[in-house]
Amino acid sequence: MNELAIFLLKALVDKPEEVELSHSEDNGTLRLKARISAGDKGKIIGKNGKVIKALRAIVSAGASKQGKKVFLDIE
């Protein structure tokens, strides 16, 4: 899931070298925390949160195939 999230985030931002992703796993639940540059936060969130919702849906779909639950947060 980390690779998928990093790939998607780097594809959407202007400064892909500043994308950092940390993760923690607890009882089959994976929590991803993405750190991006301040200028790119608007692109990742999108209008009315549509982009971040789509990213979360894609990552969750990939995780469900592995029987896991994923939460994606932007710091």
C-alpha cells in the first residue's frame, strides 16, 4: 500500500521529491501519514475534498484485496 500511495501522491504534486510517507500498523489496520509541501496541499485535497477522497478509495480498494484496512491522512 505504501508504494501505491507514494506513486499516486508523487504523480499529483509539483514537488514530488518532498513527498514523505510514514506508516504504522495496528491489528490489521494500516495508517498512512503523508507529508507534502504546503503549496501542494490544495492539489491533494482538491475542490470539496474530491481528490483526497478518490486517493483514499483507491488505496482502500488495494488494501481490501489483502484483507487490511487503510487510513490515509495528510499532515
